[in-house]
Amino acid sequence: MPVIHRRSFLRAAAATGAILFVAPRAAADEEVDTSWVEEHLARMTLEQKVGQLFVVQVYGAEADTVTAAQRASNLAAYGVGTPAEVVRKYHLGGVIYFAWAGNVNAPEQIARLSNDLQRTATGDGGPPLLISADQETGIVARMPAPATQFPGAQALAAAGSTNAAREAARITARELRAVGINQNFAPVADVNINAGNPVIGVRSFSSDPAIAAEYVAAQVAGYQHGEGVAAAAKHFPGHGDTTTDSHYGVPEIDHTRQEWETIDAPPFRAAIEAGIDVIMTAHIVVESLDPTGVPATLSEPIIGGLLRGELGYDGVVITDALNMEGVRQGFGPARVPVLALLAGVDQLLVPKDGDMDVMYQAVLQAVLAGEIDEERLDRSVERILTLKLKRGLTGEAQVDVGRVPRVVGIRAHQVASQRITDPTVTALRNTGPGGAAILPVSPTSRVNVVTANTAAGNDLAAALRDQGATATVQAVGTRPSDAAIAAAVQATAANDLTVVITSNAWDIVTTDPEGRQRRLVAELAATGRPVVAVAVRNAYDVAYLPETAGFLAAYSSTTVSMRSVATVLTGTIPPEGRLPVVVPAADGSVLYPVGHGLTW
């Protein structure tokens, strides 16, 4: 896998004259009446306080009515059958929505679910819920159509406008809040300096800490603007230099303390300066920050000492999901939540199905036994309640379902999305066989879209047809067969252009272990006919594709990104994007630096 070594990264950053970004300090919060927080905290039982710490997934599109399969899932996970019963049983402080849990089918449905869960939480005088989602935009997004799409962090940075990134976050927050989601687990503050990173990649704004810091600060402002949502910078202390996915293993980051200060810290410092509501921990081991080898989520030196002490952050800290192997390996479900709280964490996110009873009781018993001081518990509950106060949940936590269509996916938001997305497309190569330029092509060209991502291929073909092209689609998947490659090669003669949509063609460990996407592009380019690869995930694909194929980085497979790609292919708009990451060659040297990009 391509890995750019830290020395090369630091040299490349120095060559660009990069200066580590320092965000302007957020204005001090105005004095607020905290009596609501004090009153709730004073009357809570110990069981209710413990419940406030947990943010869990629930199964179902409605609070009280679920399918048989969803009831079975809730029973297996929590011993009760409906989302409302889960909230009541544990006195929950938060709920997180997922498509695979059946929570997010349509905007109005989400709003009704949110209202009913809030009604459940407050029905016995308890505080309202923090209702959350992972709406990073781009490859990690939970809101269904017609919610407005944006292309994700790396694409936004490629466009070179922090104002546009702020606007994307503001629109996203407005639509989330309209359906009752008041906590968003974004932006990603990781600096992706490792091109072999299997889990961050295009979710990161940049491999340059200064650029990443600027965009993190901009999105924090956008998400939290006005009646926005609580933003969460993730994953502290920095998940950008790893080849292990913490969902499945324990990543070890070997940065020195100075490298951490130089590479990983700036975006988190910028988020704190911008007034971030929440910071999410990473299930990673960084021995220079904690030599015991404990994952950061469970590390008092990293959470209590570094984040809260040295960086001065006193807001809410939430774990990454506790069903991930990065925190489970070596620690049982009874110890993980207790150690996280002792480390300085406040919210405990997504226990593995079946672990909730064990985790809840473990925290309760740790307080009763004195391992966790009740004053320590109160500090976390106070932070969580203060966040609810700050986000305007102390009055009426319900949302107006009738207003949802007037906010979610409205034309003004869609127009803004296309305007923000168009400048993200980045051209890295445009020279075909014989040295001639490949792009742009005539809007009436015959184009065959050979795609590793079927939805993206269909969207690109539709956008090309809208411009007058004759466009066909050949879906081949991420591991195209010999027959599929032969058919694509044969089709080149009948088309003016072949566009190959690649998806992590660099990854010959997980995505494409036989390198078949690379072979596909090589055989197409060998025909001498015009071929352009479009990467809908990482731009790192370009290092493994022939120089006689053109190359565009879209960083995203969203419909809006494919429309932008279509207009660049036909010359309706020029490519304006510039690389926000260093692209290494196969040997680890710098192939393309930050800021590279062609136009026409």
C-alpha cells in the first residue's frame, strides 16, 4: 500500500511554506442561566445519572411500533422490544440513528421518531435526548433523499474555500435540526498523512495540518451556528496515520510527541478555539502519549492529561463506538465504560448489542463501590445537561413535522450544493497516447462509463445525457472479471471516450486484492483510445494507473459530485480543484504535492 513517510510529508509541507493554522479564539460564551441544569442534576437518581452517559442505537422507524425483526433486535440488545422502551429502561441521555437500524427512511418519518423519543424521555420529568447521527457528508452520511448531499471533507478542501465548507455545514445542520437530530458526529479532524489508511482517507480534509485545521474550524462554526447542532471533532488524538481500521483491530500510531504536536494536534486545537461542543476519542494506541499502550479512549494521560489538561478542553468528550474491536480487544464490556469514565470521557457511544446491561450495571456498581466518585459522575452529567441547554433543548424539544419539507432538500439548498461541489473536481492527468489532451470532449460525444460503483456510474451517465451525450454504463464492481475487462476493451472502438470510475484501486489488500481495477484501466489505455479514470474515493489511485489515461479526483460518489464530473468532462466548467493531500508514488516519494491540479 502507498505510504508517504513522515520525513517526506514534513519536507513536502515545508516546501509549500505551510504554516500551522491557529484559529481565532471563539468569543466567550454569554452568561447563561444554569438553573435548569442544576435542578435536573439535583433531582436525578443515581440510575438516571448513569443513563445520561449512554448514547445507543435503537431498532425501528417508530418509537412504539416496530417490525418483528426490529423487535427481535431490540430484545437481543436490550431485553425490551421498542425504541421507546429502551429509552425508558436505561433513562438514556442520547440515541444515535442508523439506516441499517431502520431509523432513517424519510425526513418526516425521522422527525416523528425524534418527537416520540423526546416525548418518552421527558415524559417522567427527565431531560430531553441528544439525538445524533454521523452526517459527515460524502461517504459517511445517514440522511436519506431528499436531504441535501455534499461531497465530504476532502472534496470541500480541494475546492479551496473555507466559506463554502462553512456553508455546507450550516445547511447540513439546518436539515438535521429540522428532523430532530441535534448532535452531529462531524467534522473529522484527522490529518490523513498515510495513503494506506483504510478508514479515514477522504473523510479527512487534508494531509496538511494547517489546511485541515482551517476547514475543521470553518465547519465547527457552520454546524453550531445559531440553532444548529452540536458538532463533534473526531478522532482524538488523531487517526490519520494508520494502516489498521479500529473497527476490526487496534491501530498503533508511532508518532513522537513532537510529531503529534506538528501533525495531529493542530485541527483539534483549532476545533477547541472555535468552540467545539464535543470531541470524540479514537480507539488507537499512541505510546508517546501514553506508554502503557492503553487505547486513547481508556487513557487518562491522553484524555484527562492531554485533552482536558494541556489543551484546556472542558466540553463533552464522547467515545467512538464501543462495539469496535479497537477498544474491546483486551478489555471486557464491564471494564471498558468504567475505564473510559476514569480517563475523562463523558458520553459512552454504542455498546455492542447484548452489552448494554453489563455496561450500565458496571458503571452503576463502580459508583456504588467508590471506584468512580459520584462527584466525578456529576461532572459528566453536568457537561451533558449543559450541552442540552446550549443547544436549546430545555424548552420544547419537539420539532414541527409539517415544516420539514420547507427545510430538507429545498431548492435553495440543492443549488448551493451544486455550486459548492462544482469546484471540487481535481484534474491530475490529461495526456493520452501520443501526448494529446484527452479532455474536454464534445457534449454530444459517445461515452462508455465503466464503473466500480454502480450508483455513481448511473448518475454520471445520466448527467452526461443531460448535456447531450450518448452514454452507456457497464458496471464491473471493484474486482472486474476477465470477461468484463474484455467487453470494456471491445467497446472502446464504438465510443469517443471511456470513463472508468475507480474506487480505492490503490488498495490491493482489502478492496481489490488482485489489482483488477488497475488491470482494467491499463488494458483500456493500451487500445490507444481516449480513457479517463475518475476516482470516487481516494486520489491515491492515480499512482497505480497508466500515464496515458486521464485522471480526475472526485473524492465522492454522490449524485451531486457526478454532475460536477460530467460538466468537467465536457468542458462546461473547467476543473478548479487542487489536491488537499500529498499523493505518493508506489515507492513512497511524492508523486503530486498538495496544491497540484490541472485546468483547461
